Amino acid sequence: MARYLISFNDGAMDHIPAEDLPDVGKAAHAVSQEAVTAGVWVYGGGLERQQASIVATDGTVTDGLFPETKEVIGGLTIVDVATREEALEWAAKMAAACRCAQEVREIMTDPEVDVMLRESASRG
């Protein structure tokens, strides 16, 4: 199994009239429930419409975006599925529900972190 980030950019839903937003929310929750029931849901949610706080390597905090940042994530879902094709199928369902395009990226795993998690879980 592999984890995939399914996301859309901030502002991607701005074309939706305010009176349609409750229906979009219902549709998105229905797809989320379907993913939970299918056992592939890991996490999901929207992000507040705000600029990020950037924390530099020296610990300095700056509010704003990196100069090269053009777009920011507006919402995300993480699924744990067997194939990229399956992740794309979930993204298509989210795109239809949210009425906006979705981006799909595989989340890289780190075997050392996996070992840490297993050891932590075995300690209780």
C-alpha cells in the first residue's frame, strides 16, 4: 500500500456560488465517508485561507509565502491505496464532489521512520 496526497489549490472553489456550498460540502463528506468505509482514508481537511508562517533553519519565523510560491493548498485528503490508479479514482470522486480539479502525489516513505513507529507502537 502507498499513501497519496490528493489536494486542490486555494481559490479553486471560488467559482462556486455561496448557495451551492452546502451541497458541495455534503458531496465531499459523502466521498470522505466512502473512503473511510473502504478503509483507505488516512486524513483530510481544508486549510484556512491565510499565508503560511515560514520557519527558517535558524528558527526565525516570517509570516508570508516563499517568494517563489505561486499557489497554496486549499484542501487535502490522504489515502492509503494499492496503486496510483486507485488514488486517481479517489481524486476523480473528490474532483466531482468539490467541483474543482485535484492534484495527486505519492507520499514518499522513510523506512527508518517506519521502524520508529513500529517500535513505539510495540512499547504501547
